[in-house]
Amino acid sequence: MTDFSSASPTITSMIRMDHTHVLCAFHRYRLSSPWWRKRAIVGAVCTALEIHAQLEEEIFYPAVARIAPDNDAVKKSQPEHDEMREIIAQLRAMGPENAAYDGLFMQLMRVTIHHVADEETVLIPMAERSLKNELSSLGAAMTRRRMQLLGERPVDVAVHTAGTFPIATAVLAGLAIFSVSGLFGGPSARRRARSRNYA
């Protein structure tokens, strides 16, 4: 089993990175975008939010609730996740051709931004003050669980990411192909490279 404890960011760093990723995806949405781009962005955001919410509910919120069970931000986090899930379900039930699609996605954006603001101004600083010794182990637990959740829907994640961040996806694909070709160029390719170096 892979040990993520030494390589993983802290749980609060991971939550901030998730927030940044989703907000970047939100800002790529344009009312004038073609339907397939809208669908890709909405799909990417919805999947990211679903996974993020599940990770927080399973790992982050229970840890924070131990140190501040009566905190208002802790108490309203779950209802806010439920509201996001309701909007996501409505978006998944319709297509970009629906007149309500743009407005519903904007509503999801507003709810998410409000939720992110609460977490980044209240919950995350509180966790960093009171859970200092646990942040890395919690981050490792979140990494393990994230890999499991991503593994349950790899095609959706890949397709939506490509449609949302096409340039970054193309660059990463090019780097991957370049790396693979270097690894599997074979002895003849390596001999040619050596002969060029000695020429």
C-alpha cells in the first residue's frame, strides 16, 4: 500500500488547492461558449465539488468538530454541501441548451464562493491553529481517499478536464508522449543519440 504521509501536503493546503482549482474552472465559463465547452466545464466543476465535499465530510469536518463542535461555520458546512448537491443534480438532469442552465450554474458559483469564503476565513485558520500536529496525517488520509474516489470515475474526470483546461491538457499530454518516447525509444535510438553526442 502506498504511504502518502511524507509526500502529501497538509489537509488545509489540499483544501485551498481544491478551492483554487474549482474557482479557476468557474472563471472559464462564458455565456457565449459552445455547448460542449459549457458541458465540460460544468461536468468538471460538479465532479470536483462532489469529491471535495465527500473528502471534507469524511475527514476534515470530523477533525474540526472535535475542537469546535459548537462553531457556526462547522454547523452550516453540511447544509451548504447539501445545497450544492441539489444544484448539481439539477444541472446533471439538463443540458446546456436549457434556458435555465446558465443561471443555475451561476447559482452554484455563488453558493460555492460563499462556502469557500467561510472555510478559508474561519475553518482553515482554526484547524491550522488547533490541529497543527495532525495536518500532515489528515492530508495523507485525504490523498488516499481522493485516489479511491478519482479511480471510480477516471473517464469523466479526464474528459471534463480536457474540455475545461484544453491548453494545459495538451501540454501535459505532449510531455507524457515525449517522456514515453524517451523511455521506449529503444537501444537504436539511444545509440544514435550517443553517436550524435560524440560527433
